[in-house]
Amino acid sequence: MGIRDHIRRFIPTFILDWYRQRKKALVRKGLEDQRDRGEIISQNHLVTQLEGMGVEKGDLLLIHSSMSKIGFLKEGPQTLINAILEVLGPEGTLVMPSSPVDRLQLDHIRLEQVFDVRNTPSRMGAITERFRKMPGVIRSVHPTEPVCALGPLADYITGDHLGRITPYDDHSPWYRIAEKKGKILYVGVTLINSGTSLHVLEDAVDFKFPVYLNEVFTVTVVDHEGRSQEVSTRVHNPEMSKRRRCDELIPWFEKEGVLKKTRLGQADCLLLNAGPMLEVMIRGYREKGITMYTPRGEELNLG
């Protein structure tokens, strides 16, 4: 969570709702203006760009996206989804976040104590919600950080997320994408907006900072067959979350050769290799103390 997110906690809800609605209206107007000028982005255009940036047939690809940043898509979210699936081909696997959390994890878990894998919507944007509803897409069963996947590796990526006390351990989709040497594409968003994969480090090592609250929460989850069960989960410590400096890691990842900057439509993008990214994070942590909270390896004052 960035400074802006921390400030939002102290702003009345009705003011935040008004601001969000106004911002959405302005974005919608801007996209409509692009459409009226004939600046319409097609599936073929996106396919060419995706192939040019290094997305290949058979890839395992996790994508974080902001549709409004891409420009006016000919068929809305489906244009991007179809383009990615065309590039990946039937041998590839597409993964998207589908978290129901649109606030702090702590606030969410206190208010929303039932997660229905079939019906609880994704709060990660219009593209993720469209993808979630597509035939054949499998969603992992976790109350705060589920993902959706389509392709040969979908079962493996999503299959063991249920009941994990933290969402990012070595049974999680986030870890398995790194394990299988997948790629992560950030479209119109950056690590501070969508840096979920950075949390894999925190569960992969004996992490020195208190990123999770000590309290364990009990949540009801409803699985794909409609069966309910109680699961336990931990959530992020808000005091640590506000210390994140994720985007300061971008130059380091770029220097290490695991990240490159590119574009898709009108959106600035980041493309990372998930396996080497995790290896770099673990090495950087052990040798220099580099984390999203200490991107230069400096000590963090927790006082």
C-alpha cells in the first residue's frame, strides 16, 4: 500500500465514492472521445505488440492490467483476452488475479467473511472479471488472493490454494508461476499497484519484518461444488503495508535482466520473468537485505 492508499483510510467513504465515480466518468469520456476519433485498438494490433515484446506460444503468463490505460478496445475486455490467448496458443496458460479485496486485507476480512469461489466477483478490474466468467477458467479457492487460470497448467497453478494460512507460500499460484518459469506482464499498472508476486519472497525465506498480523482469521469458503468449509488465514499488517516502496525495485530488476519496459496499446508495461525474479529477490534479500520495504538494502526503523 502506498502513501495515497494510507491517506484514503482517513477520508470519509462518501467523498471517496464521489471521487471514484468522477474519475471513472472522466476516463469513460476520454475513451469515448478516442472511439469517436477512430482510435480503436483491435485484437490484431495487440497480438503484434505482444509478440514483439516477447510473449510466446506456450508461455505461462500472469497479467495485471488497467483497461482504461490501454485505450479504446474494439470489443472491450474481450479484445485483450482474445489477443493474449491467440499469442499463447492452446499450449499456453493465462493467469489473472481475481482478488475480492478492494481495500486493506484487514478491513476486508473483518467485513466479508464468506468467499464463494463461483460467485464472489474479482475487484481487480473489468478484464479480470470478464476472464473469471469465461468457460473453462478455473479459480483458486482462497479468500483474499485467488487467481483465475485457463490452459494446460491451470489445475496445477490453482489446485492447492485452499487452506493455506498465507496466500503466497510454495503451494500458492504466485509461487508456482515462478517455479514454472512463467512471465508477469503489468499493463498500465506497476509494482506498487499490483506487486502481488513480490510477497512470494516473504513466505520463501525467514523474513525479518512483521508483514503479517499475528491474529489468525476464520473465513467461510464455498468451493466449486458448493460445499462450505471454515479456513484460517492471516492478513497483511497495515503498518508494514504503508512502508512499501515497490516501484523503487524496478531499476534493480531491470539491471538484473529480469524486467523490461514495453508498451501495449497506449499503456506503459513491465514484463518480468517470474522464476529469475524470485531468484534475484531471494539473493538480494540474503546478501543485501533488499525488500520492497528496503529497496536499497537499508535497515528499516520499526520504532
